[in-house]
Amino acid sequence: MNKNLNLFNTLTNKKEKFIPLNKENVGMYVCGPTVYDFPHIGNARPLVVFDVLFRLLKKIYGENNITYVRNITDIDDKIIDSSKKKNKSINELTEIVTKSFHKDCNYLNCLKPTFEPKATDHIKEMIKMVDDLIKNKHAYENKKHVYFSVTTFKEYGRLSNKNSKELVAGSRVEVSKYKKDPLDFVLWKPSEDNDPGWDSPWGRGRPGWHLECSVMSEKFLGKKFDLHGGGLDLVFPHHENEIAQSCCANKTNNFANYWIHNGFVTFDKEKMSKSIGNIVTINNLSNNINGQIVRLALLSTHYKQPLDWNEKLIEDSKNTLEKWYTQYDNNFSDEPSDDLLKSLLEDLNTPDYISKLHMLFDESSKGNKLSRSKFLSACKLIGLLEEDKKSWDNFKKSKAKVDESFIHKKIKDRNEARKKEDYKLADKIRKELEDNGVIIEDKQEKTIWKYK
């Protein structure tokens, strides 16, 4: 097969031919979850996107020649705050959310990464990297806080393609009186008595978020590796800071050669937000929708583009899989055709790949056995139709009529009807939700819902 894989590299802002450092050990690091709350559909997108890339790399370079590392951040300010709000210990909270995350990965049919390191298992290595940065004059201590000095790294801003003034303006930069420069970022911070902390040369404290990924990627992939992935929201400051601290600590001129970022997910053309109440969690989706439907929906748009999560997308994906399952057969041996693979090799163009799957399905439906075999193997390559037809049919029968996306959409429609004083339509929507097992209640200008 043609092995020329082209990927859009955020670091160079262009599509490039992928050339690994070592074809027999291709390294990929993807930022995993911060386990403070249940993952939502926005978190599901990188899981599925980089799972497809993992599968493709295994196809190109060999089943055992890819090292895929996806971390778990189990110490972070968000975790500490969440544990206090939920009145749970840090260990209890992180264990619950991590378990749910693994269940979500299985639900989405994602392969297990080669390694899944936890931040708290690598504190010793983090302390060493901070110490190295101080010795290399790239970091400084102030009142038991240790900060990376951004001005000491000339390449800072290259990944996000912005200068220092642009980065400070409107950015996610932490404000602190202990910094010498607004862009300097924390490597180590002191912990309150009741918060998690570890002894260090700078006092009892905990690591900064950015530091964790630099240390874990180096441990499992080395000081230089091939691919680093994550959501678009991580470009700055997280990935920019990873590059700075890793290059300066290790005295290297680069970190990862290729940086891949997936686009944002909106809900019904609105940004997902807890304050709006339109967060769609994966574990709630799993109550009503087969994971393959979610997976296909997430792959229906090119990974770099924004994806809008809505009822039509779910319904279209469901209908597609319903149709495709008419050709299901667990006995097939053919490989996907080179023509089909071209789509994935060209910057993971899954929409084009799926359109070709539709054409193969049409040929298969006419009784062409070779087309059926190629169709099924091509589906399997992107993690679809791996569940047998009996399981697919049983899931449909056992689950409720509506999912969380449908509920949010109906609540939005009802609120708009009420604004227009169309109370007849508002009551009709309420009745429709009740008929589908959902009770809604208006509280303080906000509509809440629950299953019956």
C-alpha cells in the first residue's frame, strides 16, 4: 500500500509528509483527561480522532511499531476545587472519573493506548525537571513558587503563531504577583495544608499542569518524538508551554516534530457551557445511543474543522449504520483498497473516506462479495461495524427513545416559544418530553430536567 501519510502540522502551519524518526518505533503523545468531572462530547472528539490515527499508523508501520501515550491528569486545581464542591476526597473523585473515562473509551470503541501514565506517579521526575530548568537559568523561584521565564526561550509563540503582546491580550494566562513577566508560567506551586502536596526543594507543593505532560512524554517517548496531539484549545498555553520547558530542560532544539489539533465541538451551534446547561456527557449518551453512532458522527466532519453536535447529525449517523448493518458479516479477509486509504492518508480525511464507504456499500448491496469484504474491512479500520449485528439490534431495543441532545434541543425550542408567548407550542413540547420519559421544571429563569 501507499505509505505516504500527509498531516497538517500546527507547528509549521502547513500540511507535510509524515516522516518518523524511527519507522520501527513511531511515538505519539495525546493529552488525556483531567479527571475532575465526567467527560463530555467535546472530550470524545480527540479520543476518536487520535484513535483513528493510531489505527492508521499501525496499518502503515506495523501492529507493534507504534507507541501511543495518553496521560491522565489526576492532580490539578480543578480537581481540588471539584472535590471540595462534591465533598469527596481527591482519590475518590479521580477514581470515579477515571473509571467513567475508561468506560467511555470502550463505549466509543477506542483502542487502549500503549501507555496511560498518571501524573501523580511521576512527581519525582517533575521535581527533577524543575530543578534542571532552574540550573539552566530558564526558571526562578519566588516565595516557594517556581516559574518558567518565557523571555529565555526565543522560540516561544511559534506554535500558536503569535508574538508576546498577542499572547498576553485576551489569553488564558494566569495572573500572579510572583511573576517577573505576565507570560511566565508556573512549574511548581505551594499547597495548602489540606490540599495534596509533595516535598520539594522549594517546599511542600504540587506541579503545574504543563509540566506534567512534558515529563510523562519524555519518560515514555524520549526527549524528541514524532507526534503530539490534542484539542485546538490546548495550542496556547498548554502545548506552547510544553515545548518551551521541554526544549530548555533537555537542551534540545525541538520537542515533537508534528503537532496535530482537532477543532471545537458546539452544541446546536452554541458553545457548550455548564452555565447554559448544554453540556452533553458521554456517559449520558451511552444510556440512549449506540457508541458506534457517536463515533461515526464525530468522524463525519474533518477533524480540523468545527463540529456541531445536533439531533440531525445523530439521526443521520444512526440511519447510515442501520443501512450498513444490512451487509454485516464477520467473515472477511480483504484489505481496504489503496483508493480508499488515500482519503485517510491525506490528513485523515474521514468525510471523504465515509463517502467512499457509501459507494462500496452500494456495490456490496448488489451482491458483489469482493465489495462486501472490502467494505467491512474498511469500516473496521476506522473502528466501525466491529460489534456484531445481534448486539447492534439488542442495543436499539433496550434503550430509551430520546437522548440528552434531543432534550436540550426541545428545551431550547420551548424557551423560544415562551419568549414569543406561544404557550400552546410550549405546552406541546413539555408534553412531548413527558411522553418520552423526561420531566422539566422552570426554576429561577432556568429550565432543569430529569428522567422519570
